[in-house]
Amino acid sequence: FVSLIRTIIFQQLATKAASTIFRRLRDLFPSDGVPDPATLLGISDAALRGCGLSGQKLGYVRDLAARGDRGELDLDALESLSDEDVIKQLTTVRGIGRWSAQMFLIFYLGRLNVWPDGDLGIRHGVRILHGHSELPAPTLMQNMGERFSPYASVASWYLWRLLDIPEADRIVLLT
């Protein structure tokens, strides 16, 4: 539950700002910093907004908590589902799309064969790896994912790290 809240908070925000908002939210729960859905639903909108949540993200977090509290989203069962079934379940929550569900699969559930072909970082990594000047087309990205199976997540980690290498060093590394 907390991992999904974190995913929602970090969407389209700078890491420092998102970290501050997430820390403030966790500080609302001093005993362990980990609320369950019912506990989160008991917190006022004003308190959640005071953490820095936008109105839109507040709605997303509330939708996640309500679905969890009503049993519409069985968070404990996600681990036993297939990747596509996890994505299908999570994308019923407002504010959680395919990309967010894929990140949950990779970083929280530790799934090794997830290929986030729409991720901009992955697309840039493929562009760098193959020395292209333009971002790869969606069909090329889909084909790349098939080639990396059954370890597409691992390939993703390397492609993301490729972006951390200074451009001058990339030339030496990739030649």
C-alpha cells in the first residue's frame, strides 16, 4: 500500500520535492510511518494537503485507500498474480497507469521480466546503446523487450544506468 502511495506521489515530480511530500505523509503516522487503507481514510484532506499533496494526487491516494479498504483491490494477492493481472488490477485505481504498475512490478514485487517499453529513460537508453540520434519507435521497443526476455527487467536496470554515464565516457564504453 505504501509503495503504491509513494508511486503516486513521485509521478511527474522532482525527486527532492516528492521525497519531502512522502516524508511529511509518513510523519503523520508516527508509530511506524506505514498507514493501512482505513487509517489513511481517517486522515482529513486538510492534513494530507498539508503534506504537499495536490488535489489531484489526494484524489488518487484516496481512491487507492478506498479500494483497498473495501477489498476491491486485494494488495496481499498481487504477489501471486501474473504480471498482466497485476497491471490490470492496479490500473483500476485512479492515477495508476500501465507505467506505474510496471514500476511496481519491477521495484516492489521484484519481477524479472517486465519491459517498460514506454518509459522515456528506457527509450533513451536504447537510443544510446544503439547509437541512434532519435528515440526508437514503439515497434522497435516492443521487439527489444522480447529479445531481453526472460530478464527484461534486468536489461531495464542497465539501460537506466547507462543514462548516468557521462556522454564522453559512453563513447568509450560502447565502442
